[in-house]
Amino acid sequence: MTAISNFFVVAFATPPIPEVSYTFSDDVLAVFNAIPHWDLIKTIMGLAVLVIIALSTFKILQHI
């Protein structure tokens, strides 16, 4: 019974604040902000990755 109650205590507790912060320095951000249409390029690259994952998933499912 204690395992179930511990699960609910942990599951609904406030998550801890992570100690690691993934921020980039101003120099790194300046490089990417200098690229014209970076937002568009980033979106297209993300869509390309999603298409590749979808195609590979369909290919794997065809072999099953």
C-alpha cells in the first residue's frame, strides 16, 4: 500500500528545478542571428527531420 501512496505523492509533487541551464552565449546567438531568414531555415530543417523519421517508420512497418 505504501508503494501506491508514494507513487501518487511523487507523481503529483512539484518537479524540482533543474540545475543545468541550456543557454547560449551572446556570441553564439549573434552568429545564428546574423544568418538571413534563420527562422525559416530552422523550420525547414525541422520539417525535413520529421519527414525522414516518418519515412523510415513507414519503411520499418512495411517489413513487419
